[in-house]
Amino acid sequence: MCGIVGYVGDNKSIEVLLGGLKRLEYRGYDSAGVAVIDADGHLATRKRAGKLQVLVDDLAAHPLGNGATGIGHTRWATHGGPTDVNAHPHLSADGKLALIHNGIIENFSELKQELLDAGAVFSSETDTEVAALLVGREYEATNDLTEALRRVVARLDGAFTLLVMHEDQPGLVVGARRNSPLVIGLGDGENFLGSDVAAFVQFTKRAMAIGQDQIVAIRPDSVEVTDFAGAPVEVEEFEIAWDASASEKGGWSSFMAKEISEEPDAVANTILGRVHDGVVTLSELDPIGDEALADIDRIVIIACGTAAYAGMLGKYAIEQWARIPVEVDLAHEFRYRNPILTSRTLVISISQSGETMDTLMAVKFATAAGARVLSVCNTQGATIPRESDAVVYTHAGPEVAVASTKAFLAQMTALYLIGLHLAKVRGTLAAAEIRENVGELQAIPAKIAEVLAVSQAEIGQLAHWMTDVQSVLFLGRNVGFPVALEGALKLKELAYIHAEGFAAGELKHGPIALIEPGQVVFVIVPSPRDPDSLHPKVVSNIQEIRARGARVIAIAEKGDAAVLPFADEVIPIPLAGTLFEPFLTVVPLHIFGMELAAAKGLDVDQPRNLAKSVTVE
Ligand code: G6P
């Protein structure tokens, strides 16, 4: 959702702001705007509904002046439709102060009434304009932009990141945050603010993450962080691990195509440095400590969307290896149902962005209830890791396409490593068994590469003949079930068609009623080699739906002859142990979602209505 960029430095603010907004486009938005101080020292703004390119073209036709101070915003509409007027920045009554906002000001109606009573005039329908008018009023009273913002944030309820600049204060941008993201980029004679490090990674690798309820004032040569009460705050610097080029599309047709091609690396890089002589060593868990980990009696995994499906797969692995009961809950369901948490509960939150508001709120709730919280996250400097006791970072690199792909595989990898670490400290697996599973995990990247090489063209063809299909079902059992859910989610997100994933065992309890001639069903088939395999049961399911006219596309281990007579298409995957199959079976489904969206002429990277980081509840 909304992307934010702030800049003070050389006379290149427009270039920095538009570059930053471009890199934040992935968050999802429907309008964009900038404010700068122009060559005459006046505050100038430009904002346009639609894609960033509309703003870029407008600025090319009618330039604003590339001043040394600026703020930029991509808006994902909440209060008021996506129009030019509702786009940010919003201005103070005298037009000298510009403000941008990410989040929701929950008490905006009361504040708006107060301003209306005092004679204020509003030009938009947004909650944000209230903040702009209030900060403008406080600036008139104080002549101090930081103090003005501090006074206003004390009156706001809800979640927000706010950035302000004033034409009488060139070389200064002030930001404040509560429950919405904001990170600082440290340059040489220039400084940056952004919703995440992607906003400025092309200019600097040095960054600082600020905490909740803090205010930051950036000038070209200084960065000052205080809390909402005005007390100075020490902030630690970190180096951005991402390459600027990693968030570029390169020669790929879409970010998603690029990111699917990076799935082998996402797994390999997440393992890197965490395995020594076949033993998993997660020093990141030290803040919790092996003693406490050995003592936990329950794990609750919380996440949203694709991350929750990675969590479901984590459950299979952790229960199997560490013999601890694991529940998986959608963060928004968990948070509002008074869950049972004790000091022996380990809550594992999973979030690519580290900013999903539902997950963040669940993390805070769990911490307040006395549980230990471990986060699995892909983004340095994000909020959720800061609110957790410990963090295991996934090393998938920046994920730009809204629909998550490589991060899903990296999240699974992190969870499997956590499962093996827990098995070690709890003594539930022998060293040889751990080594064997580590070996399986280390072999996965090459096998994913094989799936990519073999199935890409075939799935592209499948997608082309399916552009008119109205509904697709996905069936899977055991670890194939979350994969079925993930396959269905990708089709909904990307191709806008009805898709549902089912546990194959449920088939006869309802879903089979949906089967009619021509119904497309993807079936995730377990390996026939495992003596405890559910393979025969899934093959029976295939026969049952085939008998009713379904068009079956099976994702099955290569050489699985039992499937061939009953499937219209078979997508072969390499051999792997049961728990490791999802790393491979999910890959064709990621490709299929992308290819079907592309074949339908849809925007693969930025599907309608969706945001990559859902930063409001
Ligand atoms: C949004 C995205 C999904 C993602 C989910 C969770 O809904 O569209 O692709 O899986 O958020 O995001 P997170 O950053 O918390 O993993």
C-alpha cells in the first residue's frame, strides 16, 4: 500500500522521488504525487490519479524544478476515491506546507469537525488533509516543523507514517511513524526517507530503521531521531543486503517471471551460512535461547496470504521433526479471538514485507500476552522483526511482483531450518536424521531449477488453451493440500478466475459436486515410493473426478506410471522426500498463474485491487 519517499540533498529531488516511487510501485497504488521546493523557493506540487507514468509524463510536459528538498507518494485509496484531488501531497491552509501519509487516521472525523468549526476549507475527501491542515496550524504557532508534527501526532489515533516539508524550511523533511513503515537512508551530503529500503537503495546502502512512535528530521548533513515526547533516540545503522539491480526487471517480461526464475536461489541463499557439517545452526534464535526453545509446549504460526500457506507447510515439518504441536492461524483471525498463549508458547510470524498490519498487530498481541515471538521476514529494517524477540531472515532478495512466489519458497526453507534446529535442541531427531534432512533441503535448489527447465513451455501452452476457463480446482493431500491452496490463490490474484484448493480427502464430502464435464482440476500427486504414501488414495480421487468428466492436470513425480492413464496432462517433478515435495510441486503452479494472467493480457505484476504490503487492517 501507499509508498513514501523523502529527500534532502542536491538539486535532484524529482529524480530521487520518481525513482523511489518507481521502486515502491510494487506496493500497490492508484495515484501518485510529489512536492518540491522549486528554484524560486516556492513549494510546488503535482499529483495525478492513475499509474506513476501519468505523473512522470505530466512532469516531463510541465517540469516543476528539480529542487533540493522533496517528498513523493503513491496512494492506495482508503478515504475518498483515487482522484487527482485526493492524491497526496496535501497542503496546509496557506499552501506552504506539504504532507504525505500512509495509514489510516481513525479519529479524522472529529478532527475534521473541529477544523471545520474553526473555518477550515477542505479540498479532498481524505483523512490525510486533516493532518496537513493541523500541522500547518501548529507550524504557524511554533515556526518549528518537528515540534508542529509532534504536537499533531499526539492527537492522532490509528496507524500512520507522515512526512512533512515547508517552503520556509528548505533542506528539511520531517517524518513520524506509528504502526506504519519508515526507514532512513544515509547518504553523503544527502539523506532519504522511504517506506522501505527499495526507495533509496540505488543511492545508498546505509540505512537506519526507526521505531514506533518516533520522529525523524533529515537535513543534508544530519539525521535526528526523537520519540513522540521529544527525547532523543539512538538508532542503529545497518547495511542494506539487497543489490540495487536486484529490484530491476532486467530483460524479463515481468518481475514475476524474474522472481520465479530466482526460486532456486531464494532457497539456496536462505540455507547459506546456516548449515555447518550437516548441522543447522540458527544463531538468530539466541535471543530466545536453546533452553527456552527446548521448553516450549506449543507453536502458533501466524501470517496472511501466501505466507500462511508456507506456515501450513512449516507445521508438517516442525511437528514431524520436533514433535511439538503447531497451529497455523491467519493473523487477523488469531488476533481477535482471544487465543490461549503462555510463556511456553512460541509464536512464529511469517511476512515477506515485515509490514503486513494484520500480522504486526497479531505479533504485538502475542508479545503482550507473554508469548515469545520469532519472525520470519524478508525485509531488513521492517517493523515486524523489530517487534519480535528474534528474527530469521529469508534471503529471497527484493520481491516486487505483488503475488508472492520466491518468498514463499524462502519462507518454507526458513521454517524447515527452524524445525531442524528445534529437533536438535529438543533431541527429537538423531544427528544422522538431521543430516539426512539437511541434505534433502540442500538438494532442493537444483531440483527446482530442473522443474523450471522442464515445465515452463508446457505450462505456457496449457495456459493458452485455458484463457476462457471460468473455474479451476486444485486438489492435494497432506503437504499437497497447502500447495493446492497456494495454486488456487495465485489464479485468483493473477488471472481473476474462480479457483479453489481442497484437501483431496474432502472431495467426497462436498467438492465432488462441483465436478462436471470439462471442469479443470489440478491434482498434486504424492510420490509412490514412500511406503506410507497417500499416492493410491490420490490416484483414486483422480479416477473419481475423471469418471465425472473432469479435465485432470496432474503434478506428479517423474516416472509415476499409475497416474498416466487417468490424467490429461502430467507435469513431472523430480524425486524428493514427502516433506520436500512442496518445494517442487508449487513451482508449476506459480508458473501457471503467471502464464494464464499473461495469456489473458492482464498485468502480472500489479493485479487489480491488490497491494503487496497491506499496511492497514
Ligand atoms: C498481500 C500480498 C500477498 C502476500 C500477503 C502477505 O496479500 O498480495 O502476496 O502473501 O500480502 O504479505 P507478507 O508481506 O506479510 O508476506
